Amino acid sequence: MGISDRKEREKQEMRKRIIGTAMDMFINDGYEKTSIRNIAEKIEYSPATIYLYYKDKDELLYEVQGEAFAELYKAFEKEATSTDPMEKLEQLLHSYVKFGFEHPDLYDLMFILRSPMKAVSEDWPNCDEAFEFLIKTITPCMHQLRFTDPGVASLSIWALGHGLISLFIRQRIKVMHLTDEEQRALITSTVDEHLRLIKK
């Protein structure tokens, strides 16, 4: 391995270390309470080292967001596997909701917190793989759904899952005086009912 190859490997390892530490701190301590200096202290480097990789905390958070979306995509690949188009769509939506249940802090960074989007220019590549998975899953189902456009159908289904999980994470369903377990069961039932209603 040449010097340039070794330097590139070391650079990538440092980037992974920074992202991993930042993700843990954003989740455990909160985004607002975490600073570049805090992250630098955790990995035992100077803040200047982190600034060699990221211009500010928002750009770093955007990278963390990208890692979170990679985890969501892996969940889709693992849990939405049916060869039946409608069954696969059902698996996908339940996988999305399950991810929100199991990773509320990550979901917050991905979809609710405004800060990472400050690092976005025109497009949002972090979400590309997951959204493309949804499009590819829903397209073969179109003849069975009350939609005429796959984009509209995908946005509708995404909005349903996002709305339910956001209400759960931000504890807005508490107005119904349900336990967490009852809230999760209600959300799961709502997903099933929505899928039933959008079928022809």
C-alpha cells in the first residue's frame, strides 16, 4: 500500500470516528447541547481536526443523517422482501414505522430536526435510496391502488408513516391517554386500515 493510499484510509477512518461519535452525542446529549469542541474532546483531538473534515456542525449532522438513512435502507432490504407486490408494500410501511419506534432519536435527526437541511443545496441525496425503494415497491402495485401516479402514491404513503411516527415521537398522541404500547398498537392498526382504504 502506497503513502497516498494509507493517508486516504486514515482519512476515512477518522471520518467514521467523527461521525460515530457525533451520532452518539447528538442522540444522548441532544443536538443543541453538542458542540464541535465536545466531539473533539470525546475523540481526543482538537476542534481544528474536525474542521478539516466538516465546515460546521450542520454539515457534520448532515453526514450523521446520511448514516441514519443507510440504516433505514438496510431495514427495508431486510424486512420488505415479499414477492407479492401488495404484501411487500405492507412490509415496507410497517418497516418504516418500526424504525421510528425503535430509533426515535435517529428519526428526529432524519426527518424532524431542521438543522441538517441547512447543509442541503438543491437536492437531498441522503434520502435517495430509501425513497427509491418506496417508488420501486409501489410501482408494481399501482393497478391495485386508488392512485394514478406512483409519485403521488409514494408521497401519500410516506406522509402517513411520517405523520404517525412524528406524533408518537413528539408525544402528541398522549392526548388520547394511551400507554406507549397502546399507542404503538393504534399506529400499527392505522397503517393497516390506510392500506385497506387505498386499495381498489
